[in-house]
Amino acid sequence: MTKILADLETPCVVIDIDRVEANLKRGQAAADALGVALRPHIKTHKIPRFALRQVELGAVGITVQKLGEAETMADAGLDDLFLPYNIIGTTKLDRLVALNDRLNLKVTADSPDTVAGYAQRLANSAKPLVVLVECDTGLGRCGVQTAAQALALARHIALSPGLQFGGLMTYPAAGKVAESDHWLADAVALLTEAGFDCPVVSGGNTPDMFRLNKSVVTEIRPGTYIYFDRGQVSLGAASFEDCALSVLTTVVSRPTANRIVIDAGSKSLTSDLFGLVGFGVVMDNTAVSVTSLSEEHGVIELAEPSDAPRVGDRIRIIPNHACPVSNLHDQVHLISGNEWVETITVAARGRTD
């Protein structure tokens, strides 16, 4: 007998594979229409099966956020990885060298200290490590602060043994792509004037990938577009009908006519708010949100008294942010419609190293 949603133990993550496929094709089409390479970020799903499908559809490679994610994906056969993170420390650098020896790998740096660590470990390597300069174009996180600093660090990379300058990278703030492009264009012009080729200018995010114009950026790195979530819907990148990931949960208490308590708390749903009210919405009634979370309980306060849903009923929650939800669960259930297809492991889950 075919397994259905009612057969699954809750709380659990369910992934609508029909929506995933539609989202992946839509994302690839958007990159193709813009004439830029697509290098999707797998931190959203952390599943080799989906990463391989993204490449099969036309992605030039994938983006990973930590060495552990990179190692997991490499073991699954992915061979073109971008790791936009400052890798610090002897043990991590040893792992980085091992990865660089086995596949096409690029990393980033935003300081001479990081570059010095790479060069010290790669100085005698037969294969250079490709390093991009990370640029802070407005997000206020990592990155050089000016175009002049980008040029100075590019020079430092080019002069360092075992390293190869690979271009520029940024993660633009949502809705600030025009400002980011202006920053990057100034940096590319400065590099060109100084005689530096800039083979890759990497940027992009999910909220802005469907409204980009042709710019200096040569590749984009969206992640959440595979699943979408409530946050992306609020930014206009998708509709709730596009959201492929939801948390299936059971109503465990109805202490009042206005209060619903579910078995999905902060261990199953992210506490990210993104300026939204509540921690996710009910899939079949997106006007209703999860109003509070404790570790094992989620609470929904209804505006009007109701006797539905009852204890034992199941509802699906679309989270505010899909990425951390993936990292909270060892496995996800793939579904088509309301029928279970397969249960798979979130292979890179917890790989924060």
C-alpha cells in the first residue's frame, strides 16, 4: 500500500518534489536568460541528490559554506565547488589542501592574514588554489570595504606562492543589487586599469535573481530558490504555491478555543523572523501563523474561537526560513501531491566545520 502523509511520524520535513523540479528549472532559466552562470548554494538543502540535479539542469557547479559541506558533496561526485568563506587554522587548511587536490575548488579571502594562511600551506603545492576577493557591497558582514582594498588584496593573492587570483565575490543585501553592481563595477575597472584579469564576479541571491538586469556579475549563487519559504514570499520572489518545504506537525493540545499547540517547536522550526510576525504559516491557511515557540511546542493563537483543528489532526507549516530547518532534521520525506515517494538523508546536515 502506498504510504501517505498520515503514515509519517511528526514533526518531520516534507519536500514536494514536483515543486522542487519546477523551482530548479525556473532558476536555471532565469540565469540562462540573463547570460550568467548559475552556481547554486546547497546550504539550503544539503542533499547531494538535489545538487547533482542542479548541475544536470545546467549549473556550472555548486556553492558550499563550510568545509564539511564541501567534503560531503565531493564524496557524492560533485567536482566544481566554490567555498566563499575565510578558512582559518592548521587542521582546516590541511582539509582544504586535500579538497583542492581532488577537484576544482575556489575560496575567498578578505584580508592579508587569510591569504597568508593559504599561501603558507599551498606554497609547495603542484596545483594552485584559486582565491577570490570577498567584497562588502552593503551587507555589512565580511569583505573588503573599498575597490582600492580589493585591488590591493588581489595583488597580494597574485604575488603569493601557491595561489591564483580568481576574481571578486559578494553577497548583496536583498533589494540592493544596483548598489552592489556599482561597487563591483568600480572594482573591476580598477583591476582592469592595473592589468588584472577578473575572470569571475560572483554575486546574487534568491530574492533578486528573477529581477536582475545584465551587470558586471558573471555568476549568481542563489540557494533558497529550490524550496522558497515564507521569507522569500514576503520579498516577492515566489508565492506560497511555490514553497516546496514544509514541516508536518500534529496538534497535541487545544487548551482554549483560540489556542492550538503543535509538536513542532524550535527544534523543528527556525526562530528566524525576517521582520515577519510569527515563525511560519499554516500551508492551507497562510493568514494563520505560529505565534510562539519553545523547544518542543509551537503555539498558534487564533483571532477567532474555533474547534478545528482538533487534537490529533495534522497541519503543515511553511517556515520563515527553509535553510536552518534543513539543518535541524536528519532526514526529509519526498512527496508528490499527498503521497510519499522516498525518505532521504540530509547528508550535509550539521556540517558546520
